[in-house]
Amino acid sequence: MTPPTSRLLERPGAAPPVGEPGSGRRSRPGRPRLPRGAQGHAAVAVIRREWVAGALGGSAVFALVTALTSFNAPERVWGAFAAVSYSVSAITAAVVRRRGVSLAVLISLTGSLAAPLAWMAYTGMAQPEVAVIIRAAEMLVHHGTPYASPAALAVAHSWRAYDPYLPALIVFGVPRVLAGGLLTDPRIWFGVAFVATFGAAVRIAGVRRPVWWTLLVTASPVIALPLAAGGDDLPVLGLMCLGLALASRASRGNWPWVAAAGLAIGLAAAMKATAWPAVPVLAVLFAARRGWRAVAWFGTAVVGAVLVTDGSTVAARPAAAVANTVLYPLGLAKAASPAGSMLPGHLLAGVGTWGHWTALALMALAGAGVGIWLIIRPPRDAHGAGWRLALGLALVFVLAPASRVGYFVYPLGLAAWLLLSRWPELPGDLSADRRAHRQDGAPRTTRGRLTSSAG
């Protein structure tokens, strides 16, 4: 006896193959037909797997070249670790079809970041900025200020006596002073701060699978190399991305988002002067989109964050703070920065006094040009503000007298967040997309009954 149709619809199991309505075609067994949107996401996922494999292969080449040609010992160590890690990751992403991309990202994160960072933290190998931050933290804990006086700097005649970092960044060295040990290495906490802030920025932008994308960006050479070797720029970068993300909400949301964006940018500016250009860029955005009241909210939050974190320390010895954090980075101190590169500003500064002032003038002209662009054509949203900020920082770093290639982590990191926020529907790893496609393509059930209109 043939059971009724309703009994057939209630029976659990795979649905019978059906074709497109009115087409007369039936789907092939084992190859369910997906909706058009799901098919597009599946194609993007496959292409992305090939892109990830290619990007990891290029990263392996970059790491190998770094290991063989860099004059910086920590960078050579990173390159040796990362070249092997990225090579294995590229093969994994290309060959392993199920969860291959996620596995490749984890391998890259382990081999190109965790392993070299752990080894260099254990052996005490790091770029000079890590030692400077630890020494400044010792002075802050024991003497109440991280800065040597102008008289002491004049006697020292060495760049090692200077501390160009602001107090909010020096805090990352305090755990080493108070406790010591491997886990108190400032680079570990630089990385934690970056992952937390950049991940929050990606999440606020509405990107699918924000943790996955944050780990992918962190595993890239753009972040892994500077973090393993030094990493002091990464907390600042993460806060800048977070400030842009909050500004994107503030431009169309409530006033607390404006203040939150100001707090994020203010905390970044309290760490390093490299974040200061973000203040006028976002101020112009708020003036164009929300009016001067929003600018007042934003500016108050920025100033408040800077004063709370840096105010008392800088006010204790203002002359020492200016000599260390203003004159020394601009190349106007008695000792020159050891930062070297083939960038035009550094090459000009090496010619002599006139070359140094020419580089400063060109840097000021570039900043003025970006400022005029902001005024004539103010950004319509946080995305436009972010691209203007990235371009302005790139120009400043190219023309600055005491600049290095590592500073380009700012425009590159900002570009990573801007691209992710531009396409928030980018899929996650391939296996997750397949699960989502199966859910989208399968008929939905309610209490065990198919909700199909058939029968």
C-alpha cells in the first residue's frame, strides 16, 4: 500500500531531486543545484582559495628574500622561520580542499609569528625600539618620567639616550619591569592589543567571520614581520582602524559613536605621533557629515584621552618631553636617529643641513596638500577618510628625514581594513561557505515537516 503524500513529506531524509520550476530539468545525483547567490559565493570561495595560496606563495618569496638580504638580525630570523611556514601554508591551501584555507592560516600564524616571536623573546633578540621602551618603562616606574633631561641628553651624545615614544605606549614595557619573564615581552602585548582593536574594527564594519579575517591579516607579512621584530606601531594601527570603524557608525548613528571614535583616536595619538594625522581627517569628516557639534564631541574626546594618559607625565618635565618626542624624531636633536632607508626624505637628509630642511619642507607641503584636498573635497564617509589618511601617511613617510620602510605598516594596515569594510560580504573559509550553501540550498523544515508548497 502506498503511503499518503503527507506521510512522504514528513519522512526525514534527503529531499527528492527536483529541477528548476518549469524547466523540465532534473538535478544530477550528488550535485544539488544551488540558488544563484549561493553559486556566486561558491565561485568566490574557490577563487579565494587559489588567491590565498598565491598570496602565501608570494609571502614565502618575500620572507626568503628578507632572510637572505636584510641587514637587520631580527628580520633575518623572521625570514628564516616565515619562508618555511608560508611555503607549507601555500601548499596546504592549494591541495587540501576541506578547511585547507583555515589550516593554511593557522600554519602561517604559528610559523611566521608565534614561533619567531617566541624564539626572539627567549633569546632577547629584538629591534632597538623594544629595548628603548623597556628602559623608558624602568625610568617611568622608578623616577616618574620616561624622558632624560636636555642636559643629560647633551652629555650622552647618543641616540640610545632618547625616548621618542609617548607615555601611553611606554606602558607596554611596565610588565617587564615589574615582573620579568618571557610573557612580559612588550611585543606579545603589542600583538594582543592589535588583534583586539583590529578585530573589533572588523566586527563593527559587519564583515563576516571577523575572527578569521583578523587572524589572516595578522598572519600576513605586513603584520607578522614588524610584530615579531619590534611591533610598537601595531597597537597604534589597530586603534586607528577602530577609530575609523566607530566613525563609520558615528556618521549615521548616535552621538556616543562620535565620542567613542574620539577616544580611540585619542588613545592612539597618546601613544605615537604617527596617529596625529587621523585627528584632522576625522574632524573634517564629522564637520561635513554631522556639523560642528560633532567636531566638538570628537575633539573633546581626543583631548581628554591624551590628557588622561599622557598629561601628568609630560607636564612633569615638558622640556625633556619636547626634546625626546618632537625634536629627535624631526632630526633636530644633537643625536641623529639610526633609522635608515632608501626613502627620498632620508636620502635628502643625508646630504647635509640644506637637504634636511628641504625634506622637512617637502613633508610640510605634502601635508598641506592633503589638508587642502580634505577641505575642497571632504570625505563623504569613513571609507573616504581612511583612504585620504592612508595616502597622507604614505607621503609623510616617504619624505620624512628620519623615516624607515617599517612605517608603511600604517597605510598597508589601513588599506587592509578599508578593503574588508568595503566588501563586508566576503566569505569566510571554504568549508564554512559550503555549510552555508547547504543550508541555503536545502528546504527548510518546521517541526519535521517540509515547508514546501507541494502537496
